[in-house]
Amino acid sequence: MGYAFYYNTPIGQIIIGEKDNRITHLLFKENPLPPGYVIKETSILAEANRQLQDYFKGQRKEFNLDLNPSGTEFMKKVWNSLRKIPYGETRSYKDIAISIGHDKAYRAVGLANNRNPIAIIIPCHRVIGANGNLVGYGGGLDIKTFLLELERSNTV
């Protein structure tokens, strides 16, 4: 059994989930939490929210949380690579594919990016198209734009 709690943020309401003291989800309100979670705030969830609120204030550039996203080994490689994208910077799907040793797998990288269960903390919003255009985001392009502009404005 896991625990989850809803939090208000500048991008709307989100839900953060944890199992065994490790963050498993950060979802936008429209995305349902998988079964097996009880709505109850824990100290782990409160800490995740505190760090997230600091991020939105421009006071945090890295998260210090134990994560446990559920996915295939390939997905986990992609998500680990996403965590290495510096705050305020972007990478293309092809860049991520190269970084994990699968140079031609940029479409698979896109699918893994799309299935990231811990948005923002695993910064899938920092991945853009090869031509520099913003492409898909689970929370919508408005939120992706907001997050990228927030980071750019705090990297002076």
C-alpha cells in the first residue's frame, strides 16, 4: 500500500504518491493515481511538497528525494538521463537516446518520456524536439512552457 496527497501549486493541483518512503508519482490532477494508494499525507509527501514549493519559488534547482518510478529498464535509463539535464537547460529526444547508448531510439525515448510517473522531479519538461520546438507534455504545453520559463528566469 502507498500513500498520496493532493497539493496546490502555481500550475494547479497535483498529487504526489509514495510507497516505502520513496516517491513513486507526481501527477497532474487530470491523471489518475494507480490503485493501491490511500489519500493521507506522510512526512515523505510533505517533504516532497516543500521541495516542490521551493522549486516554484526559484529557490531549488535540484530535488533531494528518494525516487522509485515504476517502468521497464529502458524507461528507467531514460528517466535517469533526464535527471542529469541541468536546471534551465533542454535536450532533444535524440540527445537523450545518445546519452543512454541507443543512438537511434529517440522515438522510444519519447514514449518513455511520456510515461514518466514523477513529473517535474524527473524533469521530462526539459526535453524538446530536435528543431527546438516544444513537443508534448503530460500537463500540457502551457505548463511545460511555464516550467521552462521559470527555470530560465532563475539561471542568471
